[in-house]
Amino acid sequence: MPRIPGLRRAFRLPWVSGARVQREVDDELRFHLDMKTQELIDAGVPPHDALQQARAQFGDIEYTRRYMHRTDRGRMLQEHRAELGDELRQDIHFSRRITPILAGWRWADTSRRFSISLRFSE
């Protein structure tokens, strides 16, 4: 899908912090654990046993938490670098496009001032 220039800059979301990534990972893990627990309770397992079974079926939660956090932070940093590169590319493109216009304006302004100064020196 082709990208629309400048769209990302116009609709930029606030930067994601490490704390926000950690909170989102914790929320995601809690959601899946709660869903599995509820599924077991609906199947007739007592709530306390259902939670223990859900944790056992899920596996090592701390490992999963660290893995997801590391992956999400890596993705966040990669997106940040890509966005900075995109902004730099856009700024360079803009400056290359506007420089000749400004140079022409400066030349015209300088020649106008020079011609005015010649009139007053006569």
C-alpha cells in the first residue's frame, strides 16, 4: 500500500513510554489469563482451581512478560527511528525545493535595493 506523504506527521500519536509498554503487556496477559480462567469456570471447575489451571496451561508468565516487553520496546524504538528518518527526508526534500525560490527572492530583493541605491547616489 503506498504511503501518503506527511500523513504520519499529521496524525502522530504521543510517544509510547517504557512504562506504558509494560502496562499494556500486563493488561494483555491479565486479559488472556482471565479469559482462560472464565472458560474453565464455565466448564465447571471451581474458581480457585480454575485460576491455578489457567496459570499452569499458560506456562511461564514472567518469561512471556519479559519477552513481550522486549519485543514491544524494540518495535517502538524501530518505529521511532523510522519516523525520525521520514521527518529528516521530508525536511531535506522541502529545503531542496524551497532553496531556489528563496535564492531568487534574495537576488530580486538585492537587485531592487541596488537599483534604489544607484538612484540616490546620482
